[in-house]
Amino acid sequence: MPRRPTKPPPGPRDEKGVLSARILGAAREEFAQHGWAGTTIRAVARGADVDPALVYHYFGSKEALLDAATTPPQRWLESVAATWATPVERLGEALLRLMLGAWADDEIGPVLRAVLLTAAHDETTREKLRRVVEGSLIGASHVGTDGTDRVKRSGLISSQIMGLAMMRFVWKVEPVASMTDDELVAAIAPNLQRYIDGDLG
Amino acid sequence: MPRRPTKPPPGPRDEKGVLSARILGAAREEFAQHGWAGTTIRAVARGADVDPALVYHYFGSKEALLDAATTPPQRWLESVAATWATPVERLGEALLRLMLGAWADDEIGPVLRAVLLTAAHDETTREKLRRVVEGSLIGASHVGTDGTDRVKRSGLISSQIMGLAMMRFVWKVEPVASMTDDELVAAIAPNLQRYIDGDLG
């Protein structure tokens, strides 16, 4: 890795992308570890190895920085939408593979991780998680027979997907952390499929 | 609620129970919100409305305080053991009802909540969560055909149970947060039952 300057000034367009990505990476770490109240722009700037003024210059405020750090990229929202369009009889596996792929993705994984960890700290950041879950898993879904049935099924799907994400990627509890994607799909996809189109009693 | 003295001295045996419960309650809040590194004995004492010296007097150290605040009561471990003794064909429902009851319990609920939230912050407290999950859900289980199959099935059971706990009790995502226990049992117990004795591919 090339040596990075201690306090790079705002630079040309290309450099802006690199620096803002570095600031967002540091912000995700800080928010995840110290929560909304415990995170300062100064600490984020230190983590990103830039001047605090640059953080303000690029993001404007701590609120806007949290928002940028915990908003999944457009690419993710597009794959979520595409996945929900999978034929219903294969949707359980498709959703599970989407989630496993997203966590392994260099760009999306850290955002999901930051959303889940930051949500532990306080009500403000928990609201953000609710919006991500509702946007990706509940709001986008079109399973079920009517509106009530749809959100209930989507909530149950979310409970299994989010639990797997916590066990595998955040808490790293064995053996779930080390099972292969294919083992997880064989074990879990049929359960998701039941939430999608099975009889829920 | 009766007015509490600002700095109660160490008192007789009965008072000790009341004060240490108050300290543990405050410690759970602090650890959950600020993590291991961000929590001070002074802040816990302030939250409990006692002198910091009393916290040291009762618990000895910050390590011991974290341990006491996040160790489920013996009563919980006994109900876990009793639940795992349920006939295997009814175990899915029994485990789910155990978990729903535990979160609703005045004494056990706050401990589980503290374990899950504190685990968001750092590796040390995550280790504690792994031990609680392994102790209550993986280690205590005797499903499956051999050791490997047992821990895999128990890990999958945990992924569903922990995901439901996060969605319903920690993040409070709707509609999962407001569904009745009976609705959840009808929807989720059969999925747990498949992890217990179904074909996992």
C-alpha cells in the first residue's frame, strides 16, 4: 500500500473519491464501535488520516456522515429488487444467496455490518436499521396473499436472514461462521421458502 | 417509587441485594450503550445512584461487574436444561416458548438484552455472547445423529432464535415486534423443528 499523506488537502475529482471512501470506512468503524453519541468527527478524521475540516467539507455534518456511512450503495438496492423478482418457488434460495454475497462484497459488506453494529447503541441508529430492513426485506417483498400476510411473511424471512447474518458475520459463532455457503443454502433455504409460500398456521 | 438516598452506605443483608441489583441494572445499561471500553465504574455508580466505592466493594473490578451483569441467572440455565429434555417432536415449539418467556421475564430479559447489545461493541464482549449461545443453545442440545450434526443443527436453531430476538426485542422491527406469541409459534416452530429433526440436505 502506498504511503498516505498525513493531511491531504481537498484534491481533484479522483482523489475526492479515494478520500471520501477512506472517511466513510473510518466512520463505519467509529459508529459501529462507539455509537452515534460516542463518535466525533475528530475521531473519524484521525481514523481516516485526514483533517477534520475535510470531513466537514465532504459530508457537511455528523448526521450526514452517519447517513452516508450506513446507506447501502444503489447497486445493492438494485440487486435486492432483482432478487425479489425471482420466481416465487426459488425465492428462498435466491434471497439467501443475495445475503451471503452481499456480506462477502467489499463495498456492501462493511455497510451492512455498520448498520447492524451501530443499531446496538441507540434509538436513532436503530431507526436506520429498521429502514434498511424494511426497504430491503419487508417493503420490497411481494409474497403472501394480502398486505398483512405480506409484511408478516417478510418479517419472518428477515428474522432468519438477520439471525444468520449476526451469527455468521458479526458474532462469528461456530459452526455457523465456518459452514460453506452451499451447506447453509441446503439447510436454510427450505425454511425461508416456507415463510414465502408455506402454511404459517 | 420511593425516593432513594443519594449515596447509601453498604447496608444489612437485605439492602445489599437491593443495591447490587440496582448496580447490575445500571451496569447493563452502560455496557449495552457504551461497550466494554466506554463504560466506567463511575458512570455505573452514577446510574445506580450509589458511591463508586460501593460498586468496587460488591463486585471487585470492572471485569467482574461485566461478568455479573451478563451472566444469566441459574434459574435460566435450569429452564434451558429442562427444555432440552422435551420430547424431540415438540422441541421446536418448546425452545421458542422458552425464548419468548425469557425475554418477557423481569430478571432474565434484561440480561439477554445486555448480552446481545454489549456484544456489538468489541471482541471481548462478543466472546461472552458466544459462550451464552453455546451454553444455552448449542452445548446443551442433543439433537442430531453425531457431534458434527448436533452442533450444526444447534447453530441453525440459534440463527433463527437469535434473529427473532433481535427483530422483536432489540431492534423492534414491525410486524415481528407486535405479533402475538401464538402467531410466532405457529409460524416459526415448524422451521425450528426442521432444524431439529428434518433433512438438511
